[in-house]
Amino acid sequence: MNQQPRRRRSGPARRWRTALVALALALAAPSARAGLDETPGDRIPAIIEQARAYEHGEGRPRDIALAIDLYCEASRLGDAEAQYSLGWIYANARGVPRDDAMAALYFEMAAAQGHEQARRMLARVGPPAAEMPECMRDRALVAVADPELATLYADDFVGDTPEQRRVAEIVRTLAPQFQVSPQFALAIIRAESNFDANARSPKNAQGLMQLIPETSTRFSVNKPFDPTQNIRGGLAYLRWLLAYFQGNVPLVAAAYNAGEGKVERYRGIPPYAETRAYVQRIRRYFRSDSHPFDATVTEPSPVLTGIRDVSGVRRASPKP
């Protein structure tokens, strides 16, 4: 297929488009009365509604470029339907030059989240584009705080029940052995299992830190439902991920949820609604985006430099 080069908007036209997108997103934002647990993902239905209105000219002039920008914002937040809509637009040249590689990229994102129509379309459009479009690059989520200003042990967790207090005590005993902040480990446990030592997910992730069998084997966990063994294995995995992503907490959290391969594939936090929400939860529970790491544990991810180049990420400081 002969792809036509995309023209960059310039000068006043680009500024006008940016202003329109900002206005549309502002209209889609939660109200000031929304709860404190409101996340960016809660805006998705309103963003999709506006995108479809601009795509089809419903109640306003048709503006496919603005629709694409809005769909892309929802896609960045992890919405599979928005990702499918963008794939359809590029595959069918709906107001833009046909671009099968870009269509495949969006179909692949949606298919990974179980979108059946996207999976079928993916088989028709060929290989996906290698680079994520600019609008999908999530600078805010992967921006790392200054390690000197980070508060790694803020809001010390005590536990409301005897079971939670027991788990917290195990974590505080073991975490220093793995050079992991106890609060970071407790944030993972809270998000993964809510302190249920017998938790089992539909994908067979097990125990407090929801270790899949492959991870249990990798870190020598023979009894995944034993709290001490499970926590020890989860801490070993966190120590490895911290070294692999050089202390970038959002990337480590995303990798713990979706796998390090997906973080590398998408050069940052994968565009999956589950993973985006998971990272947001971890950031609420653990107040720093940076964590010291032991550089002797493993070599850093080979794509980490590219992730930093795209997202402006600064690495944390290695442990002395």
C-alpha cells in the first residue's frame, strides 16, 4: 500500500485545533462535586460521546480531525471501543488517508482487551505501525518525581483487621531484605488481592500478590497461598522489575499488571483500561513515582532509553 504522508497542522490552525480539543475535554471532565476516587478513566464515556458527535456531525458540524483527537484521548486512557473506532477510521479512510499500519496498531490494542471485532479486523490489515502516535504517549503517567522530594514511606499502613495487620508485619519484615519499600509492596497487595491470602483470579493468579504459576516457578514459590512464601516471591519480582525499569514506579506497576513485555511493546504504560486503572490505584496508595533500585539485579530494559526519550522520564537513583 502506498501511504500518503500526513500533513502537520501549523500555526493558527494547529492552535485552534488544540483549543477545540481542550474545550471538548473540559466539557467531558468530571464535575467539581465528583468523589475523590474519580480517575481519568471516568471521563471516557463523555469523551466517546463527543468524539462520535464530531465524527458523524450529530448536533454539531462534522469534524473528523477533532473526532480522531478525542478518540485518541480515550484510547490513551485504555478504552477498547475508542481504539477500535480509530482503527476503523484509518482502515476505511474516513476523512483521513488510508493507513493500514496505523489501523492495525489500534485494532491490536483493542483486540488485546478482548474486542472481538478488532480481532477480526486485525487479520485483514497487516502488521501494525512500529511507533505509537504522539497523542497516545502518556507523559503524565510515567513522569518520575524528583527522588530527593519523594516520600517513599508516606501514610504508613497499619491495617484494619487482624489479617491485614499480619500481612503488614510480614511485609515489613521481608521487604528490606529485597530492597523494596514496604509501602510499595503493601500498595501492590492492596490492589492485587485486597489482603485476601486465598485470592485466585480467572487467569489463575494466586495469593496475596497474585502470582501466576510461571512467576511462582521463576521465584521459587512452592506454596503460593502461603502468605510468607507468596510475599517473598512477589518482593523478588518487584526487586527485579525495579532494576529492569530503573526505579520507575508507574512502569513497574504496569509491568506487574500486564507484563514487562507489554510495557516494552508500547514504550510505556500499555493502553489497556485495566492496566491504566491499576497504575492509578498504585499511585494513590504509594505517593512516589520513583523508587531506589539495585542495579546489580539485572540489566535495564533495552527499550528504557526510548521510553525516557518519548516520555521525559528520569530514572531513580540506584541503591548505593
